[in-house]
Amino acid sequence: MASSYNVETIFTFGDSILDAGNNHFIKNCTMQADFPPYGSSFFHHPTGRFTNGRTVVDFLSEYLGIDLQQPYLQVEMEVVNGSQKDYPSNGINFASAGSGVFRETNKEYGVISINDQLEQFETLMKSNQMDKKLVQKSLFLFEAGSNDIFNYFSPFKTTKLSPEAFSDAMLVEVEKWINQTYQLGARRFGIISLGCVGCVPARALLPGAPIDQCYEKMNQMAIRNNLDLEGIVKGMPRKCSGTLGVYGAVYDIVQLFRATTKRYGFLNTSSACCGGGTLGGMKQCGDFLTVYPGFNMFPKIASDIPYAFETASMNEFPFTEAEGMLIPFSSLKLWF
């Protein structure tokens, strides 16, 4: 099927919405999903994905008839030790859960920022590990920024920028990523918007955030960012000759899910299907402390996820597989 769409390779950059398990291979990274119940609904074991099954890019790959992309750090390790001869031709996943468009976002947890993900890809290109003609025909999928906005409202993070100035600074980083990726040969882009950041269960961690409704200050910041992001995508063919850019309107799609839950098979779009504390957003899914003793960011909780197929959020941030399945076809439909 891939040949009918002329897309046989996907390079993915982003955070937990797209991460295929890179964080698992980062020493001392404390944002992990390599323990149950993650992966339980499809792979039947943890893969490092922050969901019970497949991610947005996994479903997109399956639709195109492409094998699922491996995490970059896994591929790099296997190429170095000789268990894998070459870097795969179906693409690579560089995404790192918890990352943002700013290098500083969640840096203390050992995640890989969008800038560093791009540097990893640049290293492959400059060392001739990837075929340039293949790269020009590939889809470059980008999704990042929710963690930056969430941290803007965190009492543990401080910035002197106004919400508008902070959003503008984020967009500068996105444009840098597009321009630098273009210089490395990328021509086809799928740029995914920010989701409803103010509706994630983890908002329960923020002082003053409402529990019975979404945090509108945060959502308004995401909406403003998305409007400008869509303008950047529409302007790509003019600024970068030969490019095709598609904007994935995830925010609108998620709001549709929330407004018409039963139509899409969801029973709960407010709280997480697993996790602990208020909205299930104050503690991570699974027996985290048994796997990572001594780390106290997320207290130990039970690992039962009976509502994963009927709930939109897996835990504090990421989608469940059920929502991840619907998003790529509704938000990136113009591509196909």
C-alpha cells in the first residue's frame, strides 16, 4: 500500500505522543514507560511507548503499509554492536517523551529535546548513513510544544515572558527545525498541532487549575500557538521551495472527541484510565517505584487499566491507543 501513496519512510520527531521507546535507552532518564501496564493492549509487553498500545505514528505507518519505525537509540546501538547492518529504510523514530521545543524543557529528567533529536538526524546525514534521495521522498512528522506550555504554568518553572512572547519564542524554534530539516533534504512535512493541553489529567498538579473543567488559560495559549503554527505550515512552499506541508489539527479533533464521546466510543475524556490521585493525573501508571527504586516523582500505584479502550488519556499526558488510532486519519486527512 505504501507505494500507492509514494511514502515509504517516516522520520518522527516529538514527545510522548510519538515516542517509540527512545527514553528506555537513555541512561538516567527518569521519564519511562518500560513497565506494565504500558504496551498491554497490542504488543502485550512494555515497549517504551507511553500508551497501552500503538501511537499516532504507528497507526499512520500501518495505514501506509510501512513497518513500524524503531527508536533511534535502539537502532544506533544495534548498528554499533553489529546486530543490525544498516539504518532501516522505513524511517527512524527520534521522539523523546517529556521533551519540548526548548532545550531546557524537562532537561533535568534526561529527555532529548527537539533540537537534540534533529542533531541526531543531522549526524546520520553528514555521515552518509541515510540515502539522500530516500530522505527527499520521506515524511517528516513533527509534534512538540505541549510540555513547554505545561511547564510555563508550573510553579517550579519561572519565566519573565508573557504567554504571547513565550508562544512566539516556541514558534521560532519550530521554524528553525523546519528550515534545518529542509537543508538536510526533507521535503514532505506533517506538522501536528498542540492538543488540548489544559484538559490533560496532569493539570491536577498545577496550583489553581480547575478540576471540573479544562484549564482555559492553558488552552488559549495552545490555540494561539496553533493558529500561528498553521500559518507557518501554509507558508512553507513559499519559503522552502519544493516542500509539501500538512497541518494536523489535533486540538480540534480532540475537542470533537470530548464533545461527542459516545459517537467515537469513549466513556471518559476527563480523567486517565490509569494513574493515581485527582483525575488520575497525579501519579504515573504502573509500579514505577519497583522498577526505579529511590525515584520519588511518581508514587507507587496499582497497574490495572480496565478502561483503556474507552478512555482518551492513558495517564498524566499521553493518549490511549483508542484515541491514537483516530487522530492521524482525521487530523492529517489532507495528506491522503
